[in-house]
Amino acid sequence: MKIGHNMTTNIRNSLSNALYDSGVEVKNDAASLQFFAHDICDCGGELAAIITPKNIDELAKAVKAAHNEGAYIVPRGGGMSYTGGYTPKADGAVMVDLSQMDRILEIDEEDMTVTVEAGCTWAILYEALKPLGLRTPFWGTLSGLKASIGGGMSQNAIFWGTGRYGSAVNSCISMQVVLANGDILQTGNGKARPYGPDLTGIFLADTGALAIKAAITLRLIKEAKAHGFASFTFDHHHQFLAAMSDIIRADISTECFGFDPRLNAIRMQRDSLSSDVKALAGMMKAQKSIFGALKEGAKVIAAGRNFLKDAQFSMHVLAEGRIQAAADADIAAARAIAQKYGGAEVENSIPKIIRANPFGPLNSILGPQGERWLPIHGLLPHSRAKPCYDAIEEFFSQNSAEMEKFGIYYGTLIAAVGGINGAGVVIEPCLYWPDERNPLIEKTVESDHLSKLPTWPHDDEIWNIVKKYKQAIIDIFAAHGASHFQIGRAYPYVKSLDAPALALLQSIKQHVDSHGKMNPGSLGLNDGK
């Protein structure tokens, strides 16, 4: 169903009237509607309004008002989605902007939990916990400067802590969520998960298809006192993947990730001397002594920017422990595994710098020459990673002439996922192509960085080719049994379910959202909207 422009205007006006005295901000100016309609990759239908609650009561009131107007309701956290997580096709949606619900509600050092509002970013939480010597097991994405914790629970995500503790949702204990009719639902008992059937899990990784996250309680652990770092290069992805799988099975890394030679080259083109200096300053501040800071800084400067210039595949391993000997032992074990598969050790400045600057600016959502960027990923069991990678490489080889003609190129990120809920390897080819920037990109990339990049016109032909490649890569992942984070409207979740599982999911959707108004099309439910 496509809501007409007049009905969109009616929803906009009625909602503004309904929430006039509620304290909830309602935006309906053209610039805001255009900005919020975009994610990093694409644009959804025409929005009716954006509502910005400041607490859970305002959120429930606003959602109820939108529900009473018959509007589609779409939650938005930090806006870092690139899989259509909050871009429904239908016009007339009311977007719920959770950016003002960003408080840390409770840090409980006795029960070792922290409760935050959904709009709190990973960076805000990390900085608040740091002086206490605490953190969550999974503690953020590389986009954590803007990415929200509510978004992480909806989309699921990986990076910081993933090698040992798994993905974002594994650190969640309980939540308060707001249903499509405005009801507030508490999952779990607040301090333990599960207590009986795991109702919390139902609302995790749903891309906002079932409810809006309002408050999230996460487990706390002690921050590590000691760290270890190592970097290696490999000539072939089979060696790289074998080493990564052994490292994650040995449970010796908190993060283990790397780049193919194309992404190595892209990173070297994109990163500037000024970004190196900023990152180096952050790394030196993270050292425990002046001598240690000067020593590490000198090593990074001596290595320069060219130590990966001729690398094929680069792997970066981070370890941590209560004492330095434990972290060093894990790195020694990783070193032995890497060498077993032909890895050559190189300067470890990349993992050191990234760990000291965990939430940097999000300039990498554009290519080195201002090109658009689109990652497509799959989480593969260790046994299927190599054949899947081979198939992706074969696909790009078959299309190399067309890619060269239209200025499309790619690089691949590879990352290990551990934890008690399953382990594997994420393979993430990233497409780059010349195209115009959208409003979200313009506001996300640092202005100084953006001003140095060339601009490109939009080209429908290239855009259609990119969409064709995206679907082809998703199909390759499906053929190899991959699962996905950030399902949104991109990945074929519903198609992956057997009939009883799909029937159960649809019955849950019907119960919590009987009119199908909550983020329609997400997860493939109420598709076409």
C-alpha cells in the first residue's frame, strides 16, 4: 500500500496537533524530512513527520499518537544503517528519532550491570565507564561515535570484544521496549537473562520490526589491565582464513580482523598524515608511562605508512588480560598460529592505534576520492568461509571488465566472531563507485575531510549495476549458508526460515503489531512497504 501525498500531509498535521502539549518535538520541515529519509546507502519513501521524544513516557505517548493516526512507525537510532533498517518504501511513515534519549540511567557496580536509554551511543557509554575500570563485554562498533546502543540491539553488530564475547546482542540482559500501540513491555527480570523463555531475545536483532527499544540493560565486566597486539601478512586468503579460524577457536583474541590487498590500498589512500598524527596522539595517551608513550610513538613513526604497501592480506590481532604476561602469552600463541600458515609478522601499529582511538570519525563512509561506499557481509561457519570467499572472488573476476568501465571497485574486510553463541568469520566486500553524496553522508563525514574530496554526479546506470552486484553477492552468501547482522531490508531472513519458524515469527509479529505498522518491510515482514 502506498499512502498518497494528501494522506501524508493529513498524518503530519494530525500528529502535530495530537502532540502539541506533550513535550515531544515534531519536525516536518522539508530539510529534516529529506535528511531522515536517508540511510548511508539509500532513501525511503516520503516521511510524514519526525518525532523526537526525550524519555520513555514521551516515546510511548508519541508512538500511541502515531498509531492512532494509522501511520507507519519507524525507529531510528544513530542513523548508521546501510541495509534499509529504517527506510520503508511506503510514504507516510512517522520516524521516531531516539537521539535525545541518550542518558545512562544506572551504573550498578554491585550487580555489574548498566542501564542506558536507547539513543545512548557506544562512545558515550565507554567514556562514562572508563574511569570506573568497567566496560560491557561487547563494547561497540567502529561507528560507535554515532551508532546507538538501541541500534546495536536492533541491528546486531560486531567489533569491539567480538573475538571473545560475540556480537552486540550477547551482552544484553533485558530491555524495555515500546510496542506499536504505545504499550511499554519489560523483558526479563532486569538483572538476569534468561528467566524462563527468553523474551529479551525475541526483540534482539529484529531491526525494529517488532518494537522500539527504549531502555537496555547490559552486563558489565572489568576493563582489561593489560593488552597485546600483533599484525601479520599472508600471501593468500586460504592461509589468512585458516589462521583466523585457529585463532578464534583458541579463544586468544578479543578482536581479530584484516583486509584484502585492495582494502589495504584503499586505506592507505584514504588516511592522511593529519589523521595519522591524531591517531598517534591517542595511542601515546593510552600508554601508562611517558617512556612507553615515546617508545611506541617512535616505533609507529619509524614504520611509516608503507609497511603494508606490498602486503597481500593483512591480519591484526588484539589480546587482553588481567596481567601483561597473560596478554603476551595469547599474542605468542597467535604468532605461532600465523607462522604455521605462512604469515609474516609486521609492525603492529594498526591494532595499537585503533585500540587507542576506538571511536574515530566516520570519514570511511566515502572512498578515498569521494566515492560512495556499500558493504555487503555474511557470517560464515569456519568450514564454509574459504569456498564462499572463492565464489565472491570469482564473481568479481567475471565482472571485472564492467567494473573497470564504470569506475566500480571493491575491497574486503574479514573479521572473526567468537563467543558462546557460535563462532565464525565475517566476510565483507565493500563496493565503491562514483556517485553523488546524500544528506546523511554530508552531515556524517567531517567537514574538513569532506571539503577535500571531489564530488560526483548521480548516474542511474552505475547505481543499477551496483544494486545488481549487491544482490548477486547476497545470493552467494545465501548459497553458502551465511547469516547476517543488520538484516534490515537487505538480507533474505524470512526466506531462510522453515515453515514452522516463519509461522511462529508471523504470529509474534501479529501479536505485538496487529496492524503491521511497526517498521514495515524490515526482516522481510510486511514486505513491499
